[in-house]
Amino acid sequence: MAASTKVAKISSVFRNRLFKNKVALVTGGGTGIGKAITQELLYLGCNVMIASRKVERLEAAVDEIRTSIPGCQINYTQCNIRQEESVKAMVARTLEEYGKIDFLVNNGGGQFYSAFRDFNFKGWNAVVETNLTGTYLCLREVYQQWMKDHGGAVVNIIAEMFSGMPGMSHSGAARAGVENLTKTLAVEWADDGIRINCVCPGNSIKSETATANYGPAKSDIFESNLPTIPLGRLGKPEEVSAAVCYLLCPAASFVTGTTMIVDGGEILFNARWPTGRDNTKAYSWEDDCEEDNSTPKSKL
């Protein structure tokens, strides 16, 4: 596939060649936030293997990035992170190409926008298998095939589900599982010299890929968050990649099991998702009382 005629300007706040001779495996590394992470790692001298299900996206990303960062060491491999054998092959391919894996960035994932009542078992499984089971498989294989004997650093990309995730309950449940898994492995893997953390992009991070995923019906899904963002603007994928690079670099050598939120302060506001609830029928304390409104019907 021909390289893009538009050459992206790549830069970083970190020291030049910070990751020289390091190797990173980035799932979902060809689009959106994953692509921004890939580009910054490469700019800092890292060798990067990117992976996803769609080969055409990988090829396009590699062509474009090689034009933007001449001489960078990037390659790709097809992988469906929901399939065990595919993940095993992805890790083996990375080791075959580069001989080691210093960093793993679990960015691959996905979801669709829907109320809980409207999606079926297949839809639930697809999202949970992609975001939670897929992350588990990638963690397991990188650990077994390399990091248990050589150490390393891992960053899991999750989503802002701390106040619930109406409209994406399947993804919220899965991402919460990834955060808890991260905390657990930070303890279990410490003796193996492995640090593992999460980066949580807020709903305010806008990319072309994310916008396209939600379609015309939700074209303003990002701009609608502006009133709840204290910093008063949307975030960029590059601001997420900077957080990832920090957690991978020596400056974070004593940081493990934590979650870094990149959202312009949005999480400090109450959730404002539409609920579809008829507010004229709002529950009140009196609804739980006897007719004389003095004695509660239930004891909490």
C-alpha cells in the first residue's frame, strides 16, 4: 500500500533516544491512541512491533510511520487477541524479529455504544473477550515467553469507568477487571523484575479512529464532554502516549500497580451520561415510608 502523502510531525517531551535498543510490542498500534504510542516510542529510538486483526491498517500505518520517521525500526504482525494461538504466535514473531521484549503496551480493545438492556450475550462476550481476556492472553504469553526470566515493563490501556460506564457497561466491566488484574500482577510479578501499570484516557481524548467507530449518530460524542472538562478542551492521543512513555521509562522505576488518568480533570465531575430515566418519577425518601411518612418500610 502506498505511503500517505501527508507526513506527520512526530516529537516528544522526553530525552532523545531514551529507548535506544529497547523493544516494544504494541497491540492495536496502527490506529488512534495506539498509533500515537507507537510513533513516540519509535521517535525515542525504540524498536516496535505493532499488531491487530486488520492487516491493511497495519500496512498503512507502517508505510506512513516509516515516511515520518526515516530509519525507524517498525514491523507488524497480524493477531486476534481473543485467540490463544494467535497471541502465542504474535509474541513468538516479535522475539524472532527483535530477540527480546522490553515493553508490552496492551492497547488493543474495542466496544460498541449500547444500553445494557439492548445487547445480547454474543455482544457481551465479544467485548469482554477482547478487552479482558485478550489482555490476559497477551500478558500471559509475554510473561511466559520472555519477561519471567528477563523482566520488563507493561502498560495496559483502560477506560474511565470509575463512576460506572452507562452505554458501555460491557466495556466498563472488562476494563475494571484489567485494572484489578494490573494491581494483582504488580505484586505477583515484582520479584521477576516486571513493573505493570495502567493508563486511562478520558472520554475527552479525540482521535479520527475513535470518532469513526461511533459513526454519524454519535459524531459529537467528544465535544459533548467539553462542559465537564476543567481544562476546557479535548485531549490528544499524543498526550496519552506521553503518559505511557513515562511509565515505561526509568523515571518511573519505582512506580507499579497504579493507574494514570489522562482526562483534563474530567473524572472530578459527576457522570453526565443520559440515562433515559423519567425524572418526574424520581425516587424520594417518602416512597420508602409507611402512609404516615414517619416509619421507613425497610431497614438499611
